[in-house]
Amino acid sequence: MNHLKHLDWPFFEDKHRALASELDGWCARNLAHGAVDHEEVDASCKALVKALGAGGWLTHAVAGEGQAIDTRAICLLRETLARHDGLADFAFAMQGLGSGAISLMGTPAQREAYLPRVSRGEALAAFALSEPEAGSDVAAMHCAARLDDRGGGQGGDHYVLDGEKTWISNGGIADFYVVFARTGEAPGSRGISAFIVDAGTPGFEIAERIDVIAPHPLARLRFTGCRVPKTAMIGAPGEGFKVAMRTLDVFRTSVAAASLGFARRALGEGLNQARERAMFGATLADLPLTQAKLADMACTVDSSALLVYRAAWERDQGRTITREAAMAKLMATEGAQRVIDAAVQLHGGRGVRRGEIVESLYREIRALRIYEGASEVQQLIIGRDLLKNG
């Protein structure tokens, strides 16, 4: 199956085609099935980040001085990595999402302090937005940051964070966290600010490690009187929601791209199984029901790809893509779940055996329909945007 055929589409430039082809070769050499230990996830993620940094791939996850993030490049990289190994995609994605706010709205000093280390794979990043009672509803955030005036100066030169965050990817292994906290400039989402908090800062602890069906490093974070300098704030006070949404506009589209990579791998595995599995004196592929299932899988993959790369292309043209990104994430994640489920069904009993590729894909895809905005939230975004803008 030609996984690179869609690179002929007019969404891409020659640099994108070369990038995807080169990474595909790198993945074939470094991420063969079984090469990455999915049980020792902390060590594997750290090793993958170092390998991706050494290979130069993480330079695409951050924006250099005066440069814009290339959304199409990030999506192609995530699609390709996900097709080869889900944990490798995770490792790449978190370097981008965790440092994205700094790339987009960080000060020159913040960018210099963090982005080079991220791109070299020397520092692991994390994005801390969700809370136990505030996931999709960011305005319900309780984690708070107040100015510390212990020195008696005008407003103080530190903020003190108190509260919790949960479902934080790279939690427990990250070197720094972009943390969103309520600073009270206005009610609701307008009174939130973003801060960089280094691991090991007094008052910051990993309260709990969280195990999920597809092993990834996740944690619940706790802040108790955690003091960070005012210079750790990203953007202006009260701009945290803007920082978060600008970051998610880029990486929400890339979640759709990762889903697309999972779906492409599932379609490829399904085709191989259909051709090779003997059944009723012929092969599984000779059955009309199998052909219909494969047709549905292929249509879902291509329609998702068109939505993903339309959104990525439009953002790279400088356009707002809130609706387009939501459409891409909704359709690609839901579609990938259907494609992977169909691939498992084609494999029969083998499909649910631990260690099989389609079994791994089945576990990998489920969380993508939830994180960075659940499917139902994407429907709300699309519907509200349609009613507002027609």
C-alpha cells in the first residue's frame, strides 16, 4: 500500500514531500514493530525524544525566532510517526504541544531558555490545562495564581500557584510544564494566565501517576504555595485562554493527523490479512462483504485526510481555522476508530491478541477521541461557528 500517495495533493510543497519521505525511511529503520518498549513508557519516551532530537525531527515541533509553525509539516510528521509507532508519535507531539505556547507567545528570553533544548531532545515539555473538574470546560478552572507581595513592593515579583491539574501527558517525566491558572482579571475564561513551571520547583509535586489502556506517561499535578517569577508568565495577565486556544488550534489538527496515521496502518494491516487469510476455498479478500468493508475503510481514510490537510493548509495561509480544525479532529478520530475496529474484525481472534498491531492500534486510538477536546466538544464548536458565521 502506498502510504505517501496523498503527498501529490496541492496542499503540499516539495519540502513537505521530501520531509515525509525522509521520515518514513527513518521510521522504518528505527521503529520496526517491537523495537519500542511500550511497557517501560517513561524510559521509552525519554529515549524516543532523544532519538527524535538527534534526527532533527523536533526542530519542526517548535518555531524559531521570527518563524511560524509549519502546521502541514507537524501533521505529516505525526501521521507518519503514528503509522509506525504510537508512542513515537506521542513523544513528538508532546514536545510540540508542551512548548507550543512558548513558540507562539513566549518572550525572547523564554524562547531562548526552553525551545533550543526542546528541539534537541534535551528537555521534555508538558501542557497542563485540564483539572479534575475542568476538562473541556476551561472556564471552570480552579487552579489559581496570586501575586506574592511578601517583599512589600508594588504587587510583588512572584506568583503563587495553588491547585491541581490532571490527565497531564508527560506528567512525572517532563522538565517543565506550561500551567494555566486563574489570576482573576475577569470572570470565566478571561481571567486565566499561563506560566512556565520547572520540574522540581518547591511547592510543585506529582500527586499521582495515571495508567491508561495505551500506556503513556500521565499524571495528576499538585501545586501548594508554588512560587514562580512574574517572568515565567506567557503573554499578558488574563491571556491564558488565548494562549491555550492558539496552541490547540495548531495541535488539535495534528491529533487528527495522528489518527489518520493509525487509520492508514489499520487499513494496510486489513488489506494484508484479507489477501493472506484462506477461507472457504479462497481468501478473505474474495468475499464481497470483505471488499465492502475495505471500501468503507478506504473512503474514511481519504475523507479524513482531506479534512486534516485542508485545515493545516489554511492555518499555514494565516487563516483562523477553529471550525476547520474541529471538523478535522472530529472526523479523523471517529473515522479512525471505525477503520481500526474493522481491521480487528478482519483479523478475527488474532485481532484481540495482545501484541498484534491492530490490537495495539485499537488501544491507541481511543484516547484521541477525548483529549484536546472530546468529539462532542468539537461538535459544539462546529455548530456554534456555523450559527455565528454561516
